[in-house]
Amino acid sequence: MEMVSIAVVGSGYVGLVASACFAEMGHSVICVDNDETKVRLLRDGGVPIHEDYLPELLNRNRANRVEFTSDLRDATQRSQAIFIAVGTPQSKTGSADLSYVDAVASEIARSIDSDYKVIVEKSTVPVYTNEWIRRVIERNGVPRELFDVASNPEFLREGTAVVDFLHPDRIVIGAESERAGKLLSSIYEPLTSGAYYRLPQSVPGCCGEKNPPPFLLTSTKAAELIKHASNAFLAMKISFINVVANVCEAVGADVEQVSRGMGMDSRIGPRFLRAGIGYGGSCFPKDVAAFRHVAEQLNIDFGLLKEVETINEEQKQRFFQKVRSALWTFRGKRIGVLGIAFKGGTDDIRESPALDIVEQLLKEGCTVSAFDPAAMERAKEIIPPGQCMRYVSDPYAAAQDADALLILTDWQEFAELDLDRLHYTLRYPIVIDGRNLYDPDEMRQREFTYLSVGRPISHPMQDAAAAYRLP
């Protein structure tokens, strides 16, 4: 295997995971960030984000294969490939803000001397970004023969990002030159050859020596579009099943049965067909908006994506009204909340529908006791603890004397609660489940009033019996 010297610019979810995984694959990695405090934390053994396997990989490779610095010039000159993994937040127009990418590209250009470099887009960017990076580097006087710009989109899910990186569904490389394509192919050769999976310390997952991940070499424009089109399609699946869930509620059907039946069709598949309170996070909301903006700039009507966004916003409001219907009034009510992160397995609260719902509850005059296994410290920066907002140590503390318990994030531990203890702890045994973690029949037998998404309301058995006796 050929060891490649790599610089990764940015130590967020994408950059830090990429740095750790490239080092794990046997390469020499320099992770660059302009935040000196973060660089010191990483040098000292800290891990600023919650990701399975990430601490182990960093600890294993920090001494010899991965280093952290704020000196981009030095990192560029010492590396063959420079991966740009900085943020591309959504601007006011809905387009991706590429100012960080532009600034990094300019500094890389001023650092290139006499050795050939491949500058790689790793951040999620709109089509034509590759062309703009190339122009920026040329305008800074770098001869064309000294560099290539390529695209290598990431397909990582927060919470399982390390496994997704080392056991990918596919590796996509967009390159316009054979030289760039060959270098990037060699970087991923430990995965595509299956060699990595023979290592005794390899991270377990779906790929292996006999079934390595597929490698797709495309144009740079195609690679850029693959990323945006993939995320937009997955967001569309989520919005689609959420509307189906609303239809199920209206007719008294169970959306879990409907989605299971749909997912058995190999043309559709079961993934991303889980009804809930809507998607969030750092990718889907901004990527759908950015892809729609790209289409608009090209005079292409992509109204489907606007509808996806509208459905997602409406889903949060529908859930909030479900809570209102269960409690009648909000002011003075005590609400237990399980989950603040946008999904289970991560501490990311960006665009979290759970956080939006908590903010609405507080505005309505509720007192909220919230628990999340990983995201509470980040949440405190947005909603500081106070008289009406408490962050507690476990799910049962959140439920203590609450008028209702809301499940807003799909952490596995929230699906394994002691229901007898929960019933005893709540003031009223009302559970409003935005992630469909429990079986309605079991909740009814356990004497809960249970509301979920796309399924009939389950009332306690004695309430149901009383209803049948009514004339």
C-alpha cells in the first residue's frame, strides 16, 4: 500500500472523522484548524464531538500518523493532497455560503511552491465549485501543471460517521485529470482492495476483504451533483413518509405497517421511511435549499424540493398541535423531554426539530425538564438553564411529576425505558412519542395515554372500556 501525505482543512464532523480514518488507513495526516483552542484540545487528547470509535482512532494514531496544527501553509507544503472540509452554511438566499472555501483555497494557493498538489473538495458544495476553486488558485499565480482540483463528497451520518467512512456504500471521486484520479484512488486503496479489513483492529461494518466498497470515478460536476441530489432525495423520502403518516392518522391505519410494506419493495427500500417530527441537522436542511437554489439559478423549476421543505416545517407544527391536544392548555404545565439532538447517536443540535419544539413549549409558558445523553451542553448555549428550563441527569428525572413526557430524539436508550417506573414517575401517564419507539398496544396495556406519529391514539385500557360503555 502506498502511504500518501494528506492535509485536511477543518476539524468539524467531516474533517475530524476524515483525518482519523485516513490515518487509520495508513496515511500521514495533518488536520488544520484556525481555532487554536480546538487545536490544543485535540493535541492534548480531547475529542470535541460525539462519534462512536472516533476517540479510539485518534488515540491510536495521534502519536505517529495524525497531527493537529493551525499552520495551513506548512501543512500544504508537506502534503500531496489537501482536503477542504470547512463549513458551507446556508446563506439568507438559501444558497451555500462558500466564503470559507474561498478563503482556504486562496491560502492554499499562496502556499504551493514547486510540488504538485491535488486540492480536494470534501465539503458539501454546489456544482461549479470545483471550477471556482481552480480559478482562485490560478489567480494567485500557481502554474496549472502544479495542481489539480478534485471532488470527493462525503456520505457520513452523524453518530455513525466513522463506520460510514470506513464501510461506505460507495466512494465517489470527481477528477478531470488522470494524475489526480490516480492519487485519490491510491488514498482509498486500503478500502477498495480490502486490505484494511484484514487488520485485526479494523472497525467492524458491512464491508470486508471479499466485499470491498465500490469506487466510482466521475467528472467533478457529476460528483458535486451526486452529493446534493442524494441528500435531497433522502430528505424527500422522509417528507413523503411523514405525509403518508398524516394520511394514516386520518384513516386510523398504522404508518409503521405501511412503511414496512413499502420498504419490502427493492425499488424503494426500507431506509429513511421512518415517520417522525421531521429531519434536521447540518446537512439535509441546507443541502435541500442549496440544491433548489442551484436549479433556480439555472432557470429550472424544482418545486418538488420546496414542497419537501414545507412538509418538514409543517411536521413539527403538527406534532406541537398533537401535544396541545393531549394537554389542552400549556401555561403552567410541566413537560418532560427526552432528546434534544436532531437524531440519536450525536450531540449535534443544528436545525434540530426537538430544540424547536422545546422553544415553542417555553414560549407557551411550560416548564421543561430535558435529558439528552450527549447534546445538553450544546443545548445550554442556545437555551440556558433557568426557572422554566432544566437539564436533568436521566430520563426518569425528566419525567418526574410531569404532566406529559415527549420523546423527540431516537436514542436507543429511550426505546428501552422501564415502563412501570415511568408510569409511577409521571404525574399523568401521558407519553407523546415523536419517534414511534414504542408499540401502541403495549403502552395501552401499561395504562398509558400514548400518542405517536401516523398511528391511532392508545388510551389506557380502563378508559377504552369506559368509552365502549357510553351510549
